[in-house]
Amino acid sequence: MCFNSFFFLFFFMLINFFFFVYFIMNGLSVFFEWEIISFNSMSIVMSILLDWMSLLFMMFVSLISSVVIFYSKSYMNSELNLNRFIILVLMFVFSMVLLIISPNLISILLGWDGLGLISYCLVIYYQNLKSYNAGMLTALSNRIGDVMILMVICWVMNYGSWNYIFYFDFMKNDYVMFIISFMIIIAAMTKSAQIPFSSWLPAAMAAPTPVSALVHSSTLVTAGVYLLIRFNYLLIDMFFFKVLLFLSILTMFMSGISANYEFDLKKIIALSTLSQLGLMMSILSLGFPDIAFFHLLTHAMFKALLFMCAGVIIHMMNDIQDIRYMGGLSLYIPLTSLCLNISNLSLCGIPFLSGFYSKDLILEMVSFNSFNLMVFILFYLSTGLTVFYTFRLIMYVMINDFNLMMIYNLYDEDYIMLNSMFVLLFMSLLSGSFLSWFIFSYPYMIYLPFNLKLMVIYVSILGSILGFMVSNMGIYSLNKLLLSYNLSSFLCLMWFMPNLSTYGLSYIYLNFSQILFKNIDMGWSEIYSGKGIFNILKNYSVFYNIYQMNNFKIYLFSFILWFMILFIFFFI
Amino acid sequence: MLTNNNSNKMFFLFILFFSTLISISSNSWFGCWIGLEINLLSFIPLISNSKNLLSVETSLKYFLTQSLASINFLFMILIKFSLLKNFDMNNIISIMMNSSLLMKMGSAPFHFWFPNIVEGLSWMNNFMLMTWQKISPMILLSYYFNKNFLIFMIIMNLIIGSLGGLNQTSLRKLLAFSSINNLGWMIFSIMISENLWLFYFLIYSMMIFMMISLFFLMNMYFMNQLFINNMNFFIKLNLLINFLSLGGLPPFMGFMPKWIIINFLLINKFYFLTFIFMMTSLIIIYYYIRIIYSSFMFNYFKMKWVNLLMKNNMSLINLSSFISISSMILSTFIFM
């Protein structure tokens, strides 16, 4: 099963590559449309848009997924139901491809919902309590985005069809488009884990490592960015785009800080993914969709590679993910540490690896155009933080002493996993330059003063020095975290925002409702309705009964009395 | 009600019907009074049974109150005729005439005789008292009523009908207070139109007939008799449906007249009166449901030593349940 799907996806990747080169060289784009039904004023069509962007993205997705499936043949070989896993991964890839090629909101919804659902199934794959909680958090956060896309479908029915790409030029200033843009941005924010919805990405690391490599590094989380890239013409001078800028640079900054406090290997990589997602969203909201797409693709390469190396290391450490137990691995597993180092350095933006082309271009565009001071500072600060946690990770894992038990078996010769990592290594080295030559037909004009140009290098060097110094541990080192406990816990726990999605949705309401129930339902409303009114009525009825049980003469006499009173009025 | 062996009762029943027709179809007020008197005279032999002391006392009480009311009515008629040229006396005279008619009906605040007398009569006589005896005073009321006075009487009827019934255990008194409450609704409908009153009255008498015939066949006079028996399921269901219908709960027949009257209330902007109508209705439904709630629970307390079986004369119970449930919906097919 693994080999079949690997070959199929690899072949699919080659086809996509060929067509991508053909389309981008000739400037072609093909639009297939099949009208299923046309009803009053709505037409339901199934459309497929093949232009260079969708073909390129499909090529990358199929490459990474083929490599991941090949990798999981060895990683998950002790799994009884491996076929189930492979089928889930294939369905995931299918949903992603459906999302990529669709210019139509209904098929985007199908792909989007499929992504959310299958990522839930994959996250809960190991059926323990932690995976269950993580899966619930993932699925429900993604569900918010699904609801937003459903509402966009409703609003776009205003315009007559669900092919949104035709309406951008004409309907830009419409009120309906304003609402649609708001909802699309919220949907992208939930899928790509920006600030209010960022709690699911570190939690989703409870999934198996191949899933993290495919889903949480390159495909699921970039679906939101891709959607915004497609909608870019609509969103470009809307107000919410500026809100998105603000939130995404805060995401970038916050996850960079939180990654420095983490000791779980996969969580560090997840927070680094979150930081790079913030970078992609922020450069997109500054108005450069092609640079965002470029960074999306190069990031996919080296992040998938990083996750796969982490998977090899975790296997070696007897399923321990804590980096404090690891160390000195560069001496024992040279090939894996080669892949790890190259992907880490590519993440930092070391010159002429693949990450350098996209990241450096982003930072130079931010410096060249005149933006906010806060934007500028946070961009560079986050770049420095990226280098900081990267070097800290390298120091802990590669350079410091080995901290596990005395007997160890660090096995590097698993060639299935290594071969799959080598494919990604090759792409991670070359994809930066290769993509920049393909995508940008002419380079961006950037003219910067000398120190501003070197600002990246200053920040990187500072980050690396700090990373080195922080990870110097000896027997007598003091845990500095305890000295600044409040601040450290604030920064470490992602600024307490996961509490919004977990405690804030269940515990707070249940607590409040208990107070309400005891005070009102079983308290005051018993007196003012229920028992209280019953007592009042019963007392009235008893009182009336005293009147009722009377002598008969009294009744007759009272009637006469009434008439005498009326007569008196009559004669007055 | 024709199952007693006395043919005198049949004779007096005929005169009772005829007297009401005299009263409502006469040209002058005097003819109305004549009809009322004949009504009283022919009802007394129907309810008196000289072998039963309670029955004799009841018929005596009935005679006293009704004759007092009739005398007053005659007197007011004569005053009205003799002082007709004085138009500013219209208000007082109409109040006095309405008071005497209200006492004949058993409406508050002259209702104190009504539960007493109802307690002393058998079920079929109760049925006559609660339905037929109300026809002629109501129609006479519609000829010359004072709106403000009547609205005040309506409110008193509703409140007394609901509050008085809360503390009762005798089924006859319960239905008496419910009858006083329904009198409130009927007096309001008289003020709107006679046709509306006819509609309400017909449905009310049909509901009362179904209830009273059920109690008569089961020979039940008190509430504890309902709980001691082990009733057949259909009897319980019929009891449930009829009580809820009498209370005015929607899918049943009794909701329709109340709904139409509330419609007219709201059209004529009697908002506060609507509120009182609703709230007293709720209290009435409360004490109906208190009687029958055990019959719509899944687990109920069943005494197994007194069995109430479906006898041969109870064969129309299913038909009455069906009518109560489906009348409202079927009426839309007929009258639309």
C-alpha cells in the first residue's frame, strides 16, 4: 500500500511539474467548468482552475505527501492498521488538491471541511486521552473557519454564482463584499492558527510525526494563506487586512518567544511553524501575495524535513520528545543531523539555502517600503527570535552532552526514512533559488542603506549568541525561570490564550451557570413564581371559603341591601 | 336524563324548555318576566325529591333566591316603564335590572347560592342548572346592559370562579366554580354580539355535557372517588381530554371559543381585561390538572381492589373523546 501510493503521488508530482513549467513559461491558465444545474438565478457549477500557482502548489503538496508516505512505511511499521493510516493520508491529500484547484466556493468548502475532518481523524490516531483532547481542540477551532466559509457561501449567492474570482474587479466597494472579506479573513485565521485561534497548533502535536510533517507543516496550515492569496485582489485595501496584519505579526512574535521556553521537541517545531505562518500572513497583508506564496513553498520544504528528522530522533530516544534528554547527536547520527542542521539553518535564513531567498526578500521589502515602526521592529525581532530558538535547539540536541541512559542505540541506517529525507534535503537546498527564478520574472527593486541591509545579519548573530548562552547548562546551573516565574509563565504558555479556547469555553460557563441555578432557579424564582404564588392563591382561596360558608339569610339580605343602596342613589 | 321513571318529570321538562322560549322571544319586558317565572315554577318539581331531606332544602333555597330575583326584575321593569321619560335615570335602572338578572344566573357577586345548590342536586339536574337555566337571563341581559357595570361583574366572576375552586374537593362544587368562571367569558361575549355568545354557549354546554355524563355514569361526586378506583384506560383518557378541553388547552375543542373571545378583546383594546382572563384561566387549568395529572404519567399509583370497568352504557366515551380532540381542526374544513 505504501509503495503504491508513493509511486502514484511521485508520478503525479512529475506531471504537475511538467505542466507547471509549461504553463508558467507560456503564461497559460486553464479553466474547466461543468454546469451541474442552473436554477432560477443561481448556477451550480463544478470548476477547476489550473494556473501556475495551483500547479506549483499541487506539485509541492504531492512531493511532500509522497515522501511522507514513504517515510511512514518505516516510521509506523509496528502499526497494525497501517492501511487505515495511509488511506487517511491519501484522503487528506485529495481534499487539499480539491482546495487548491477550485475557483469555486462550494468546492473550496468541500476541500476545507475535508481538511478539517481528516486532520481530526489523524490527530486522534493514537487513541489516548491527550490525543483526544488535542483532536477536539483542532476540530472545533477549524470548525469556526468552516462556519465562516458557509456564511460566505450564503452571502455570495447575492451575486449569482459561487465563482468568486469573477467578481473581484466589479464589486469591490459593495457592502456584501465587505462582509465576505471579513468572514474569509476569519476563516483563514482559524485554519492558519493566527492569534485568537492559535491554541490548536501546539496541541495538535499529539498526532503521529508523519502527520505533523505533512499536515501541520505544509498543507493544512497553509490552506488559510492560500485562500487569502486567492482572494487577494478583493482584500487588498480593506480594513480587516490591516487587522490581520496586526494579529499576524503578534502571532509571529508570540510564538517566537514561546518557542524559547519549550522543552518538547515537536512543540518547538510547531511554534516555529506558527511563527513562520505569522510571517506569511503579515507579508500577505502588507500587499505582497507572490512573496507570501514563495515563502509558503520554501517553508513547506524545510519544515517537513525538520519534522521528519524529529521523528527519527524521537524513535531513537525511545519515544522521548523532551530535548533535555537529548544531546551530542551530531556525533552519532551524522546523516540525520545533516538534514536537521540544513533545515534549521534554512529556517534561520542563512545565505543561499532555500529559506534565505524568501525570508530575506520579505525582510528587505519590509525595510524598503515605509511601514509602521511596530511592524518593522516586530519583524526583525521575530527573525532574531527564530535564530534564537533554532540555535538553542541545535545546542540542546546536537552539541551538549547526551542526557539519556547509559545504554543507547542510536540507529541511523534506516534507509527508508533517510531516503525520504534526502529527497526533501535536495529540494530544501535548491528550491529557494529554483522558485525565485521561476516565479519572479523580474526581481524586485530594493535599494537600502548599508546598516539596514545588514540588519538581518545583526539580528541573526545576536540571536545565535543568545541561543548559545541560554543553553549552557552545567551541574550547578540555576533555573532562571524560577526567578521570574510570573513573567516566564506568561510568555511560555502562549500569553494564556489557550485558556480562551479551553477553560474559557467550558469551565467559566459551567461555573457561572451553577451560581445562576442555585440562586435563581432554586432560589428567588421559587418565591416569585412557583411555590410563592401557590401559597398566595391558596391563602386567598381559604379566605374566600370563609365568605362562602355563610348563613343563607345573609345572601338574600345582602342582595336586598345592594338594591337599597341603588335606590338611594336613584332618589338622590 | 330521561332514565327516571317519573313521567311528571318529562312534563315539567317540556314546560321548562317552553318557558325559556317564551322568555327570549317575547315582545315586551313583561313577557320576559312571565317566562322567567314559569321557568322557576317548572324547575322546582324537577329538582325536589320529597324522600331526600337535602333535596328538599336545596329546592327551597333555589326557590327563595330565584323568586327574589324575579320580583326585583318585575319591579325594575315597572319602574322603567313609569319613569321612561326621565332619560338620565337609564344608568341606575339598567344596573338594577342587570343585577337581578345576574342573580338569576348565579353570577358574582350574587353567586353565593350557586355552589350550595349545586352540592345538593344530582348530576343531570346540575347539567340543566348549569346550561339551560342560563339561556334566558343571558339573552335578557343582552337587551339592556350597562357596559361598565358588566365589565366589573366580569372581573369579579373570573376571580371568584378561579379562586373559589382551588380549595374544593367536591366535584360538583368544582364544576360550579368553573361555571361561574365561564359565565364571565359568556357575559363578555354577550357584550360583543349575541351570535358569539351562542357559539360560546353551545361549545360550553357540549363540554359540560360530556363531563357530567361521564361523572354520572361513574357515579362520582367527590375527588377522592377518582383516585381510589382503578379506572379503565379509556375512561381516564376521556376524563383527561375533557378536563383539558374545559380548561381551554389548545388542540382541544374548548380552546376555540376562548380564542375567539380573546381575539375580540384585543380588537376592542381591552388589554387589562385580557390579562385577567388569561391569568384566571391558568388558575382554573391548575386545579383541573391537579385532578387528572396522575393519568398522564407513565408511573402512577393504582389501587387494584375497586375496578371501574367500561360498562355498556359507556360506549359513547370514545366518540366524545374524538369530538373533543378533533373539533377544532375539523371545523376548519367545514366552515372555511
